[in-house]
Amino acid sequence: MNELLDRKHTGMLLAVVFFATFMDGVDGSIVNVALPDIGSSFGVDTGTVSWVSITYMMILAGTLVAFARIAADKGIRLIMALGLAIFTISSLFCGISVSFPMLIAARAAQAVGAGMMAAAGPMCCVVHLPPEKLAFGLSIVTIGASMGFAIGPALGGAIVNFTDWNWIFLINIPLGLVAVPLMLMAVPKGTVPARKSTLDKAGALLLLVAIVLITFAIETLSHSDMRMYSVIAGAVGLAVLVVFIRVERNRENPLLKLSMFRRWDFALIFITLMEINMVFMGILYLVPFYAEICLGMSSLTTGLFLLSSPLVTAIFGMPLARLSDTKGRMIFCVLSGLFAVATFIIFILAADNMHWALFLTTMILMGLSWACVGGPMASRLVEHAGDEPEMASSLTNEAYYIGGAIGTALTALVFTLASGTDGIDIDSLTAPVFLSGITVVSAVLLVISASIAVLSFIVKDEKKF
């Protein structure tokens, strides 16, 4: 392992990690606010437009581990620089898209760049920070994303309200032009010594194919004319996943050391990390539609309300991470699930008559839920990983993005089936129809949230506090 950086370089390194995750956060939250307008622009329904988010997250999830291996072999600095460059260039193509397929293709390329950044960022923290500052460092990853999410909704709402949705992607270009030289200056050369590639190319391809096919099967199951393809995709995806597991077991240098998942505690923590992003991205996908259709809010107003959730995470994430370094991780992980449970209870009971103050409360509760994740829950995964802390640090983001992709797809599936909106354009949706869908979705997400609290309570902290 490289020598730990001094205080000055540690600050610069964390600033770069913050900035990279900030860009990802801005992009994620801006996109969700703009989904109704994107759907209307291309004449697609709520399920179809969800692919703007799903594509981004599933490609991220499918490439993240591979990029973590490449970063370990070729250097964190190189992968982070390439990631920033690809992210910035593909943002341009997202912004100038003239068709829905072109936008989805550009989003896929954008996700490749984001995957490089997501893999390299946490590795910087694990390699260069001392153990007593690990939770603080990993919380910077969440804080950066949260600040991006905090600014994104209001910025996205203003952009959509006063200009066109295309500008939500074009805004990434000046950010990228600033971030690339900053990264090259802050991250030392040779952060990780170059060595012969250990990337398991077959494993990387199998994992990507499995994630794409399974996610595709979940979302498209709600479309009557796609169900045959959904079943086939799901069956093939599961078969590919089985092949991936068999291949990985026999590799000298596997893409993913599956032995980590033989530890039941590590596996359960990974599941809770997936679940928290399932519920977070699931409800975040529907909230802009709910605010516009049921509450009569403009894009700008919706963005301002959505701002509250990540802003709360940004404010409380760092203090809670520091507390977890001394008081223990488990209690905060349990609270994460309970805050989410409270959110969906409110939606179930009051979705049809939601006062603005109650709507704000739901956003604050989700922000508190996420504030308990970045430091406490992510550090927990690293601490339960045995002798693979660097790989576990990247698996935190893997859990986030797999959870986000599946959560958004599952939410789209449940909503479309419950509301009967298959093939109905967004502009044709009525409030009663939308409410019939979001209430059932909230019940499903509530169950998942409750399991987060239960599983977090079952797993005891690895280290003594």
C-alpha cells in the first residue's frame, strides 16, 4: 500500500473525490426533475422514460467492478482522468440528442465515464486515509453526491422551467473542464504502481450482460407487448449470472472475489446498501411526476422541494459519520431503514391529500435516511470484507447502482401495473390514476425499508467502539 498522504495532499485528494461525485450527483438529480419533460418531448410513457435513469445506473453497476480492477492495475489517477473526460464528452451528446434512442445511447456512454469515477473515488480514500478517518473519507463520497443532488433539483427545475431539458446535460461541460485539470494536479502520479492487467475480461462481460438483461426483464414486464421478451431476458440473465459465478470460482484473478459473500454479515450489509438505493431512487423517480400531476407544482417548485433531501444528507452526513467512528455503525444503519419506513407511511396515508409541509417532511426523512449510509453503512461493508478492503470500497458504489437500477425498474413495473398506464403518454395521466400507482409503490418500498432496519440490527459491528 502507498504511503498515506500528508494533510495538504489529503485535503486536495478529498476535494477531487468530492468534485467527481458532485458532478455525478448533479447529473442524477437534474435528470429526475426533467423526466416528465423528456417523456413529453419524445412522446413516451412513464415506464419508457424511466430508461433515462435505468440505463445510466445499470451500465454503472455493470462496469464498476471492472474499472476498480483496472484502477488497481493501471493507477487511480489514469482511470479518474479518463472517466471525467468521457463523462464530459458524452454529456454533450446527451444534450444534443434528437431522438430517444440517441439519448439512451449517450446516457450509456456517460455511465461508462461515471463508472470510472465511482470506482476510483472510494479507492483513493481506502488507500490513502488512516483507519480512524476512513468513515470521514467515505462520507466525502456521499457528501459530494448529496451536494450535487442538493443543487441539481433546483438547478434542473430552473433550467426546465425557463429553457429546454437539453441544458440539464450541457451544464456538465463547464464542470468537467474544471474538474479534469484539477484532478491531474491533485492526484499524485503512480498512486498505484502499474502492473500486469488482472482484469477478468470474461467475468466483466458476463456481469454486465447479466445486470442489463435482469434489469430489462424487470422493467419491461409491465408492458403487455413485451412480456415474452421480458421472460426470455430474465431467464437468460439468470443463466448468465450462474455462468458468471462458476467462471469466477475458477479464476486465479477473478473480477470479484465471491469468497467475500460467503461471509453472511458481509452479504447482508451489501444487500442493505442495495436496498437503501432501491427505495431512494425508486421514490425519486416518481416524485417529480407526483408533484406535477397531483400537487400542481411547476418544475422549479418541484426542484426546490427535492433539494431538501440531499441538503439534509449533506448537513448531517459528516457529523453522523464521525459519530459512527466512535459510537458504532449499527444504530445508524438501523435508523436509515426506519427513516425510510416513516417516509412511505406518510405517502400511503396522505398521498391523496398531501400538504406541502408534509411533502417536505417526506423529503427530509429520506435525506436523514441517506445521511446514515455514506459513512456508517459504507464503512461497515469495508470492515466486514476481511482482507479485501479496497475492493469492498468500490463495492459500496456497486451496491448503490445495482440497487438504483433495480429499484427504478421495480418502481416502474409496480406503478405501471397498479395504475394501468401501459402505453399511456405522460400528458394524458390524471391525478386519481397516478395516485392508484404511487400508493402501491409506497407499500412495496415500505417493506424493503423495514428489511433494511431488520438486517442492519442482525449484523453486529466488526470492530469494538
